[in-house]
Amino acid sequence: MGLSNGIVDTLMYDFLRKSGGVAVIDGGLATELERHGADLNDPLWSAKCLLTSGNLVRQVHLDYLEAGADIIITASYQATIQGFEAKGFSKEESEALLKKSVDIALEARDIYYEKYGESCRPILVAASVGSYGAYLADGSEYSGDYGNAMNLEFLKSFHRRRVQILAESGADLIAFETVPNKLEAQAFVEILEEGIKIPAWFSFNSKDGVNVVSGDSLSECAKIADACKKVVAVGINCTPPRFISGLILAIKKVTSKPILIYPNSGETYDAEIKQWVKNTGVADGDFVSYVNKWCEIGASLIGGCCRTTPNTIKAICRTLPSRSA
């Protein structure tokens, strides 16, 4: 589906209007798969389920749709051609697995529509593209430190084919998630401008509530995303809820595009043991208590990231005035 820039610009505004002004993004995928018993201690993380348990991925997508999500994000965050090839798959098989992540989400949407009718609400499928740090599987998407030798051309060649495959797979948009630094944001923008036919959103992450995790200025990162006509929303993901309000206000100063936020539960991730530290987060009730404030100051797409569940999404829907009616 080729989109001219004008149509790209209106896609998100039309969608938000039909969603009552605020759209709900789904919650954590990998941590939800783990809750259902999947073992994701693997460099592919949630993408491992594309090999072993596509049905479970579909079920989690459906659980989020049943909870009220308007946007479901595919299980391709840590799915890369290079990652699959390292597991012994051919280039063709690796590309097919990327496409499969979108197919599964589209199937979940079809099943949901068969049950409730397409008129129930518009639902978008966002194809997830994680950062280079996610592929490294060493937690460096939470530091954004790729070393001094890293450059723009390397990142573009690393991501290009994967973005092309996902853009041609039937998804409605691409979600560039957990973008940790300015360099990678620039690489993603330049790939989009090479002829990608669907829109995208950019979400950055922060651990201090001021800058992105690498220490780069959030304003500068958001400006890079804002300048790209293919980008239809800019925001924050996988960041503790307590930082979100300040980050929304910072983004609002540099873009008039819709702002999206899907924080994690506030828990701390231990990259050494590859686990979330228990009891370091906020309860669903506390998480949701922030939601209307976030909307008031400018967020128009709201969901959850790691360790949030369909119950979190249900609670978000219940607290939104446009939904509870």
C-alpha cells in the first residue's frame, strides 16, 4: 500500500479520531510470553517464539486485543536477519521469519474481527524494529553505548533489509522501539527515506527522565524523528512511569506530531542475570493513576512495555474518559 506523504500524515490523525482522541497500545510481549511458560533466555528473546510457538504469540496478541488495545506490536523486536543466521538459518529463512511475525499479528486481528466485526474499532499492526543494542542481547539498548567505532553506514546496512521486509509484509506501520541514541535515530530516518512505503513511529528510552539512555539530548533525538515526513508519532517506551510526564513535555517542545508513551512497570532490569528485579516496579493501579495526567499534557497513544500485562491495558482503557463511556 503506497502512501504519499499527505496520506502518511493523516493516517495517525484519522486513527486517533476514530479511537476517541487517545489510542491504546498493547503491553509487554516478551514478559507476557514468559508468564505463559516460554523460555526466552536466548539472544533472540521474544523472537525465539517465532521458531517454537507462534500460537502462543498469536494468543498474547489476542489477549491484548480483548483487553482493549488498538495497536498490537509484532514479535520482531529482537528478530534480525543476522540473529537468525547466527542460529543457522539461511537468509531466505530469516526473512520468512521476520514476515511471520507480522503474519501472526495480522491473524490475531482477523480472528478478533471475525468475533466482533470490523466495525468494533480500527486496529493497527505495528512491526517492531528494536535497536542494534537489542540484537547484541547484552542490555546495550539500555545504555546506547555502541563504542567509538560505530558509524551511521554500519547501522543502516545492519537494519536496512529487515526494515524493507517488515515494510512490505502487510503491517500498517513500523515501530522503531527503545532507540537509545541520536546516531541510530538518524540511521532509521535515512532508511525510511530510501523508499519505505509505510509510516513509522519512533520511541526512545530514558533512565534519568531528561536524556535518552546514551546521554544524548532527548530534544535532539525527537527533532531528528520530527523532521522525517514518514514519522507519524514520536515518544518514549521502556522507561519508568515516574519519568514520563517530564519527557512528554520535552518532546512536545520540538514536535507537533502525536506523542506516544508505553512505559515499563518501573522495574529494574539486570543485564547480568537477564531478569527483571522483583518488587522494584509499580502496581497496575499506580501505573494507571498517571494515565489521565499524561493525556492532559499531550500524550495521545498510551500503552505498556516490559512487565505490563493485559490487565494493565484493561485498566488503562477503563481510566480513559473516551473509553469508559
